[in-house]
Amino acid sequence: MVRLAKNIKIGIIGGTGVYDAKILTSVEQLKIKTPYGAPSDFPTRGFLDGREIIAIPRHGFRHTSNPTNVNYRANIWAMKQLGVERIFSVSAVGSLKEEIKRGHLVFPDQFIDLTKFRKSTFYDGQKVCHISAAEPFCPELRKILIETAEELRIPYHEKGVCVVIEGPRFSTRAESKLFRSWNADIINMTLCPEVVLAREAEICYANIAMVTDYDVWKEETVSNEIVLKTVRENIEKVRKLIAKALLKVPEERKCNCKNALQGAFM
């Protein structure tokens, strides 16, 4: 893998409004090839206080890839090839609980994967890899997000179980009520296989889940209009959270994410 510099490298995966290029210096777009095709769009590289930031819009700059068609493997591979060791991702999610309100942030610690048609491993050839997903999110990055949200007085939930559905349709009411019976907290379409691939790449990964709506269990209609309206109203606090959290990332990784492949191969 190619490493472009020796300083800290942090990845951001999310929509085009998630990261603000104005806070970065020496901004440029990078063209990169992967064994899995092209990433969702050209990675953007910039610097913040000596930290190299690599940002990829998950659905493309024009939001042209639906959740199933996102090239998750190419995105994570590109991050790894560019030397990224930590990733903060941002996702829009629906709430499955009354107390998790619109505009709140959730830092999930678990997921339930209900996707069906996505490649969820880099090792689908002659080599078999069984990574542990017992604790799928990096504890160090999650701690940084929790502390930063507290300092900024942003309403947040320090953990949560995220149900990941295939999409691109929203849930039926029966499905939504089933997910609530599992005691899940939020619902999303993109967390998997992104988090799993990051673990296979031995990259620390934490998710900032932005609650945009209540899922249909609440007898409310979920629409793109509602989701986008809430995103626009709350994107600034997500930007502030990321900008401050980036500066807290330590030089040395003390978590086990960097050793995820040890003992994983048959």
C-alpha cells in the first residue's frame, strides 16, 4: 500500500455537506485505482492542524449511487491505499425509539445486518477470512466523539444498535415494529458493509448517526423531503463535531483495530 506522508491520516465518509473543505488547507482531488473499480468519487485530500484528511462522498458528489450500488470495497480500499488509519463516517438514520429524537446524534456500538446483495469482504477468492465483529466500532474513536459532543452540548446518545436494511426503499410498518421488538435503536441503509470492510482493512472506524426522522412505527410517513430538511438543519453541528474531534485523534493507536487480521485466516 502507498503511504503519502508520515503524519496522522484520517478519513471521512459521508455526504457532500458533511465536511467543510474551507477548514482544510492544500485541498486537492486524487485519482486512484482499486482492484474493485473506482471509489464513489475522487477522494479529496486536505490538511487540518498537521493532520491529513481524506474525504470520500459515499454516494458520489451528485448523490448518484443508491445504498446497494455504493462501491464500499473501493472506498475502503482507497482509504487504506492512501494511508488512512482512522475513519469517521456520517450517516442519516431513522429512530426506532421515542427518546431518540430528530436532530440527535447517535454513536452506534452494535449493528444488525439485514443487507442481501453486497460484497462484505475483501477475501472472496482462495483465502478465507473470519474477522471478529463482536465489537465492530473503534472504542477510541467513539470515546472522542462522545467527549466532543458533550463539550459542544450537542444532544447525543453514546451507544445504539443500528439495523441496516438493503434499501433503497424505506421500511414497512410491520418491519419497523419488528425491529423495535429487537430493542434496536436506529435504522440505516449504508453502515454495512462499510464498517466490516474497515475492520478487515485494520482501520479504526466510528459512525456519527444523524437522526433525521422517526421510522414508520410511529405512524408517520418517512420521505426524502423530511430526511433532507432535517439534514440541512443539523449539518452544521456535525461539521463542528468532526472538526473538533479530528484534533483529538492521538498519534498512536492503542486499540485492537490495527490487529484485526491476527488469527482471522483459515
